[in-house]
Amino acid sequence: MADGWESWPEDGPGVVRLPSGRLVRGRGLREALPPGPVPEFGLYLQARRAPEVPWQARLLRWPDFRLPADREEARSALAQVWETAARRRVEVACGGGRGRTGTALACLAVLDGVDPAEAVAWVRRRYHPRAVETPWQRRYVRLFSAPARQGRQG
């Protein structure tokens, strides 16, 4: 790219292309870091603390098989990921990389214009067939909407 920024390789492990063209990588923290470029920003969905990484990171308190501890913080964190993915390599990760990560990726798809009622199926086709593991995670995605739809104009 002209400004020197290099996005994720589109065929890289866990990389999802949102309808706007933004690329976001989902992954499980229990797996080794995939080869290739490293993230420039990470959102880590963990109950207690984020992994120690050499790039900018944010913790979103989110217990395994549950929902985010603070729904407004989750909206803010996901909006930050969506905005940041337009200009930096961003990853979203939890322990296994399926339930919480899949839920977050589905919410990012909603932020990017995918109908909330279709977002779970959308992310299962593009990320992992078992993404978004629990009924309450699926409901969370269906009810998710962009915070006042900011950043979606122009």
C-alpha cells in the first residue's frame, strides 16, 4: 500500500474479510501464533487478563461460554476494532477461538452492515462452522447494533 501499511494476507489462517473490505483475524490463544505478519492491535476476550504481547492490546472481560461482562464496553471495544481494521492489522482472540471470537466477529460483521439476523451464519461460512457456540451468544449477535451507527457515514 502507498502508506507502507500491509494488511493481513487474505488467505491467512482465521482471516475474515468484512463486506467493507476490512480484514480481521480471529484465533484461539491456546494455539501457536500463526506464521506471517503479527497483529498491530489485538482485542482479547478473556475472563481475567490479556496475554502479554508486544503489540497494542485491549482486554474485554468475557468469561468462556458467556457474554461480555460489560455490554457497553463490548460495544466500544468492537467499534474500536472495526475502526482500527481499516488501517492496521487487527486480531480478535479468546482461548479456543470459536465461541467468544466467533461472537465478536459476527458483531463486527453487524457493524460492517451485515443484518444481525444473518451475522452468525455469515461468520460460520467465512470463519469457522462452529463459531458462536451458545444460544445466548447467538441471541447477543441478533440483538447487537452499532453504537449510534457512528463512523458508518461517507
